[in-house]
Amino acid sequence: MANTTNVTVRMDSDIKKQCEALYGELGINLTTAINVFLRQSLRVGGFPFDVKLDQPNRETLAAMLEAERIAKDSSVKGYDDLDELFADLKQ
């Protein structure tokens, strides 16, 4: 048998119950699920999924704000027809 150790983890009790139910449906317990996560972390050399902030960078944020400003500006011509748009672009 492999050399094992105990690990104590603090977590929200509702999250624990939900995960126990989820992993139970998959036929494993929470300990096995945590071991799968840790082994996958070792295999890939980090989190086994993307961990990131879904926030745009400064340039993208500035472009989004500009687009909002343009969309609200009544002096900016809008187009419902691509042919009309391309005709104006050619001028």
C-alpha cells in the first residue's frame, strides 16, 4: 500500500456537500476527487485547467468604452445595410 498522509482542508460546508453529491454520482468520494486533481496538477505542471481573471486588458477596455460612446453618439452615422456602409467607405 502507498505511503499516505492526512491533509486538513477548510471549505464552505455547502460546497463540500455539493461536491460530495456530484462525485458520488460519478462513483468516487471527495478524497478520490482531490487525489485526481492533485495528480493531474503534477502531470501538467500546474492547475489542470485555466486559472485567470476574465478581465480585458487596458487596450481592449479602452476600445470597449469607445464603442459604447460611439453607439450612444447621435451624431455618428449607423448602418443597417452593408452595401451602404461599403459605399461610404469607398468615398
